[in-house]
Amino acid sequence: MKAVVHLGHQQLDLFADDGTLFRRYPVSTALNGAGEQNGSGCTPRGHHIVRALIGRGQPKYTAFRGRRPTGEVWSPALDASQPGRDWILSRILWLSGTEPGRNRLGDCDSMRRYIYIHGTPESEPMGVARSHGCIRMRNDDVIELFDLVQVGLHVEIVE
């Protein structure tokens, strides 16, 4: 399998090994657009792999901080009690760039920038760039994607 994230269309396409489109998901990428620089708040372009799958077996809406469950389960009431929190929910697919000088190593390293594909509150829109650099998905979608793929999945992020 291979995934392609289209920044312009705000969608993630998952392709089967024979190249046929297997799934298509709406996503939300960076409000600041495309870019690889550390601290930019941008979504990095280029070739990546899924370096780690985090959250297997956790309940839907499990909140994560530092890639660890916080013990919280997101709800509208919890969300309202913490306005402005950038929620990372349900599952994390941690991306690592494969192109030295573009999205790997130095001050452009996607993994060191903690660029993930992850779940987000249902109140957050999909198809609209709103994240801080990560690729946000609906929780049911990220759980499905997580269960379909393995560590090492190739993910290409294109404009």
C-alpha cells in the first residue's frame, strides 16, 4: 500500500499494491500551507514513511500528549473546558521524511517536528487547512487507516 496526501484537495488517498485507489479520506493540513522548516507550522512535502503506529487498542477519542494517552477521552464538554487545545486523538501515525535536506535531518526533519496523521475533534472541519503542520483526520477514518496499514507505509505529501 501507499498513501498520497494532496494539500490542494485536502484529501488522503490510500492505494493498494496494484496501484488502484483503495480508500479516499478528507483531511485537514496546515493552516500555514506547505513547508519543511522546523517551527514553521507548515505541512512538509515529499516522501515519508510511517515510522510508528501509536494507540492500538485505545478507545475512540483517546487524547494523547507526547505520544502517550493522557487518560482523557475527548468530549464536547472536555473540549469546552480547554479552549484552544490542539487535540491529538484516537490514533497516531508518526511520519519520518526520507529525503535528506528536504524533510529528513537538520532543521527540516519531519519526525523531529512531530508530524503525525492523527484524529481530531469532530467539531474541526475536514477539507479545510487548519492544523499546525500535522494531517488531521476524522476519528473513524484514522482508526480505519491505522488498522489497514503497517509501519513503513510510504506516504507522499504533494501540493
